[in-house]
Amino acid sequence: MSLEEYWKKRKFSTTPEPKGGTNETGGERFVIQKHQATHLHYDFRLEMNGVLKSWAVPKEPPTIPNVRRLAIEVEDHPVEYITFEGRIPEGEYGAGTVEIWDKGVYNLKKREDRVLEFDLEGSILKGGYKLVKFRQNQWLFFKSKN
């Protein structure tokens, strides 16, 4: 995915979200944003290849092993979004309040078409995690047993 889809969905004269662009920082940061939109969900984002790879997680991210959460892959976001908090106005895509729930760094251990395995070092999420794709745009997000 590229940022084209992200840009098409937003009116930057109205929304406080960053327009951004691809940004090769080389960082391995992550953020989870609690997003009170039509339905409360969590946006999980990994900094990769100059963008934030992003998944919407309908329930609170898992902190213990054997708890699996659906993670729906969504459009890439610009790296600048990693610090975004604020209110997206009514009538705009994703209208509602966005706040940072957790953030930190990650260490990528495995990257394949259907599997991402990584260690998270955040204030809430720590240790080994996986994302496993089981359908188009649908992944399972869970904490590993290690």
C-alpha cells in the first residue's frame, strides 16, 4: 500500500491529521492509538519502509498469551502520524478522538507474506507478538508464549 489511499480519504484543510509523506527514518517504532470513532477500536501501527503499516483492532490489544485479537489491515499512514493525538471533526473520515494508548520500539524477528513476528518494548505491551494473516486484510494479533 502507499499513502495515496490515506490522502484520498482526508480533507487536510479540515482535519488536524498530518498529511506527511514517505519518510525513511530507519526507525523501528510502534504506536497504538485508542480511537473513539463510530466504534471504539485501537489502531496498531508499525514503522516500516518509510510509512506506518496499520491495523484496526476492534478490542483492546492482548497483554497476555493465548488472547487473540482480530486486526484488520488498513491503509498505510505517514510516519508523522506516530505522534498524532486529537479530535477528527464530524463529517471527516475517522471522526472522533484519537489518543496514544501505548508506544515504543519493536524488533522485527520474522517477516513473511502472512506472518510478522516481533518483540515490542512499550509501556503496556512488552515481549513477543505475532500478526498472522488468515484472510484478505484480516490478521490475528496475539502475544507469543515467550
